Amino acid sequence: MVPFVRVLLLLLSGRPLRPLREPSEPPPLENRREPSEPPPLESRLPLSWQPPSQLAARLSSFARPDRPPVGACYEHTLWLPMLGTQTIRLTVETARTMRLLLQGVISLDDTVAYGSGAAAGKLDITFSAPTKRMLRRFGTSFHGADYVSQGDRATFLVKPPLSWRSVEVVLSRQN
């Protein structure tokens, strides 16, 4: 029974209270803790204060297989009908943002937000308003993105202007 409840019941019963044990009596052996060596300082520090080797090991456990690793750069150069040669470079800046660089007929350098999609490997990419306007001006639309961890590559589905089907663009890792 919880000591507080026990004391409350004793007070309500009207019986005199007596101490559970004499004040000079040492606690029973089963309740006594043996002095032990404190844990090492590194394990007691917050995450930001860990030594670099331990910090990297702890952070690697947060890596998600359905997302590209931070710092990765993916690139592909292709020829699209009506647009010509176009280079697409994608650099993962943080766990939630990527830098999209387009060189060719469409020139663009923008930071886009992304997250994991409903299915494994799917990426939900949110373009900024200027990027959406630029793609619309060239009649190009974006239909989805995937990340495949086995080959460490990113895939985009892009519909070029005046085309009835989407083109799959596979970006290979550069670094």
C-alpha cells in the first residue's frame, strides 16, 4: 500500500500513529544500495556535448533508409523534347530541405522542402511559388520523386512540354 494512503487511513481511523521503525535503526539490508561507480561523464552529457566519435555513432542511428543522406549530391544530364539539354542537380542540405539546380533552357537555383511519402521510398517535394511559376512557364510539370537506397539514386517523374507521357529522370550520386 502506498505510504501516503496508509497514513491517511490511520488518521481517519483515529488510532494513534506510531513510527514504522525507530529513527536510530538503520534501513533494512534489502533496501540499502551498495555504492557503485558512477557512469562515465560522456554518457551523462547531453547529445550536443558528446565527443565527436560518439556523436556520429548516435546520429547515424537516426538515418532513415527511405531518405537520401544529408550532404549527398545527385546529378543527371538529359535531352528533353522542346527543351534540349538540361542538367538537374539535387543536393541534400538538411533532413528536410534540398537544393535544386537546373542548368540549360530552364535555369533555376532553389531550395525545396521535402519529406517521406506514404509509400516506402516516395518523397513529398514542395516547390516554392517562383519554381512552380518557372516550370509552368515552360509547360513542364513534376509528377513525383522516389529515393532508392540500394542504388543510392533519386528518381523524378517529369512531364516535358507538349508530351503526353512523363519521363523518368534517374539522378546518380556524385559524391
